Amino acid sequence: MNAKHLLPAALIASAFLTGCGTLAGSPDRADGAPHRTVGEAVDDAKIVTELKAKYAADSDLSALKINVDSTQGFVRLRGEVKTFAARQKAEAMARDIKGVKSVDNQLMITG
């Protein structure tokens, strides 16, 4: 890559990282949401991605029916599962991921 292509790439990367920090919020947010650094936002995205992949690979769980949110390692599960055992399994899988501090399991049993 020559120097003429480096500047646009650097600007895009800088805008992306600045945007990540902005999306994460600041201590002065009116909604009271916690401030997250770019590193914490990346860690949370990794937790969500890894957990969704585990759910997709599991025949008892549906990655499409389970919503996963993570903020500073605090994971919230929402959606539907067919059995109580599947609900427990989804929570246990979340707890096993590196970086997860706690799991708020709000999964509903439909089946």
C-alpha cells in the first residue's frame, strides 16, 4: 500500500474508533448508561459474537431467537427457548465465556 492510500485508511480507522467511543457514551449521559472505553466496547462485541456462535452451533438453542447484549461484561439474554433445560444451558454457556462478569437471564420458555 502506498502513502497516498494510507491517509484515507487512517482517517477511516480514526473515525471508526472515535465513533465507537461516542456510541459507548460518556459519564454525562442523560440516560445514566455507564461509560465504556473503546476496549470495553470491543470486549463486549467479542462476548456477544462468541456466545451467538455457540448458540448457533447448538441444536437445543436458536441464535435467532436469543438476543444477547453485553455492557462491560454484564450479559443480558432475552428471547425464547423451548425448555427450562435450554434456558439453563444458554445461561451456563454465557457464564463460561472469558470476560463475562454476570448474566441476567430473561429468556422465556415457550414450549
